[in-house]
Amino acid sequence: MRLVPSTTFTLWAPTDEADAAGDADPSQLVNVSTDELFAGKRVVVFALPTAFGPTCSTRHLPRYEELYDEFKMLGVDEVYGLSVNDPFVMYEWGKALGIDKVRLLPDGNGEFTRKMGMLVEKGNQSCGLRSWRYAMFVEDGVITRIFVEDGFADNASIDPLEFTDADSMLNFMQTWREPLP
């Protein structure tokens, strides 16, 4: 039994309220623990190399957003998209793509990704340390199934998207066992 790594994600959380000085949008950073994200929930997580990357922005994240309701019908409580990016970039990326169902998790320091064993060097693309593409189904903090793209390596020349895409995960969820209660 493998558990999701224990860590804290820092999210950028804009609000609609005015601050004490009356200025609009007193946005703030909010810390959310893995316990808060995974305890008592069935969650699909997909990790991708970077926000605003071509494949990540045109195929990977948007398709999870499109299929979100189908995941929900199968008993999934949440769908999280994770990348080694800061909270500000992840927020703006979601906003730019009109993402409102998938929850984006910024792993700014790469701690969760490192603990998952998925941290790779992407210096060949001037990106530094990033996540390799993987997707997993998590039940109450326990990793039930994980899919990892082939070719895991530092400075890989390609970032494949074959097994961790939304359609592959949905197919797994539909055929793995009876629909979740």
C-alpha cells in the first residue's frame, strides 16, 4: 500500500472582498495539506511538466476539464492537475484556459513531485526541475493505481502523453471495477 506523500501545497486564492484599506481583491496565499486534499476522498491526479506548455495547455489539462463530469459520475470526488510551478503561474494558467472544475495544485518547490519519485531535470528546455507526466487514482490517501509515461529520464527529448491523458484515465475508471458508490 503506497500513500500519497505528506506535504503542503500553497495556492493563490483571490477573494472578492475588499481588504482593510478598501482595496479590491486582497488575494492571499493559502496552504492546503495533502490530508485536506485526499482524506476521505476518491481523487484523480494528473501531473504535467509545465503550465502554459503546448501539450499541457492544448491537450492534457483541457481534456481533463472536458471529462470532469464523467469522472464525477464514476464516483470521483476531485480531479487535481499538478505541476512544478508557483501558485501565481498555476492560477493564471487556469484562468487563461477557463478551468473551473479541475483544481490546479502548484508544487512550487517540487516537494510532492520529489517524494513521488517523479522529479526530472528539464534544463534542455530551460525549465529546471519539473514533473514527469503521470496520473493516479487515489482513495482516502492511498494510491490505488498509477500510470507513468514511458521514457522517464532527465532532459528527455520528448514529453510523451499516451497513458496519462484524460481519456486513458477515464477508460481505466470505467473498466477497472464496478462504478464507485
